[in-house]
Amino acid sequence: MRYRKPIIQPGLTREEATDVRDRYMRINPGAKVTIDSQPDNPQLKILIAHLPVLPFRQVRNPGFIGYRGWRA
């Protein structure tokens, strides 16, 4: 499966990172989302999301909300 360029969000607390990861997984179940600690401050987390590239016919389906959903 091909993935888009990763989305990297640094400086999140543990709760924020978990909420964002859950949102990415709910919107796009094929996503690979990891949470790592920042090297300079282990209390802050870095979220790295790899979203899959979907075929255009699937994106055109009336019920698809994926790419619009995570921008909001």
C-alpha cells in the first residue's frame, strides 16, 4: 500500500496525541500512526501519521469523508 507524505505534529501532551491518533484511525482505518517522545523533553510527544493513498474511485464514493475529515 502506498502512503502520502507523513504528517508530523510535535509538542503534544500524551492526552492530545492519543486523541489525535484515535481521530486519524477513526477517519482512515488504514493509517499508520505512531507516537514518540521528544528527545529534548520526554513529557511532550511527537505524532507521526502515514495516511494511505486511496484509489480515486473510492474517494468519489458518496459516503467517503476521509480527506475532508482530518483537516477540520
